Amino acid sequence: GAGVSQTPSNKVTEKGKYVELRCDPISGHTALYWYRQSLGQGPEFLIYFQGTGAADDSGLPNDRFFAVRPEGSVSTLKIQRTERGDSAVYLCASSPLWGTSGGASTQYFGPGTRLTVL
Amino acid sequence: EDQVTQSPEALRLQEGESSSLNCSYTVSGLRGLFWYRQDPGKGPEFLFTLYSAGEEKEKERLKATLTKKESFLHITAPKPEDSATYLCAVPLRRHSGAGSYQLTFGKGTKLSVIP
């Protein structure tokens, strides 16, 4: 079946502009995650959705970052007043709600959106 | 403090030269350890999940093992197409919802296999 898709694949913007990044998860996956990956680093958690609500937004770096998932499927990550330090690859992942034998469920990642702030 | 450390940072192998990548973790109450492969410009691709010490999983030339403190990704007779960055991750904090966890990743091991 179809995997996680993200659009756009690349986004170049100027400092101070507003951007939206879109994630379409695997059909039927209740859980959706956003991560950010800088060069040479592993992905870092930003925000988690269970259904329509943001269950954990503790990884968002500041109030310029916001994400929504209004119908429990597609999610949009929104960044206001972009700064050069926001340049990174933004990854979306989705997973079933339940893992195996009480463990964590496997997260499947999309291809990412490379954001460059000039 | 919970953390994940991968070594080496980079590994260069000749085609057919077997080796192992290491992922050590300090997490109480491990709820799984995940291995991913990441090619340049792409998102992480899921490889394995290990849930308990002693567990092993295999896929083609890759075998993942888990102890109480670390995991190894063994690569047997690698080919150039195995070149990628290999990431390991552990679930750090449980969210509302039974299996939903925030993943903490290591920095990865960049593997290069030379023909």
C-alpha cells in the first residue's frame, strides 16, 4: 500500500516568511508524528497527534511552530516568521496505535521536506 | 538521562568485508529498539524492531541483535547498495495511546561499501 507522503519535497523561503508543510499518513494509522533532522544528526521529535488532537507538542522549539490535523488524517506543520535556524529536513511519521507485546508501535517515515530559509 | 549512542560515526568497508554497527542506550523500561536505514535525501526506512534481550532478526545481509544495554547491526558480505546511514532509536516517552512513543534517535553510522 501507499506509504507516508509529504509535500513539498523542497521549500526555499526568505527569512520572516510563513510556510506550511503537509503530511499524508498511511491509511488507518491513528498516530502521527513530526520530527526535524539537521545535517549529521538523527531526527528530533517535534509533535505527536493521536487522532485530531495534539497529544504532545513538547518538542516544538517555540511558538512560531504550530501543527494541525483537523480530520485525523492529513497534518500540516506551520512555521511563522521563519528564521535561518529553521533550515532542516522536516520528517513526518505515522504508526498504528498499538505495538507488539505491549511495546512501542513501529513508526513509518515519509521522504521529508527540505526547508531552506535564506 | 535517557540517551542513545551509535558507533562508529562512519565505517568504510570493502565489498564482502563483514562488520558490525553498535547502538548503546540508557533507557529504563525499554519498550523496543528500532533500526532504520536512511539514504541521502530520503526519509528513514524501517528495518527491524527488537523488544527483548536475546532477540535477533534478520533481513538479507543484515542481522540485528539486542542485549540489555546495546544492540548490534551485523552486516555480512556487504554490497555497495548497502551504503547508507543506519539509525537506531528507542521509545523515550509514552504518549496517550497504548503504543505511541516519542522516539529518541542516535546520530547514525554512515556506512560506505567500496566495490
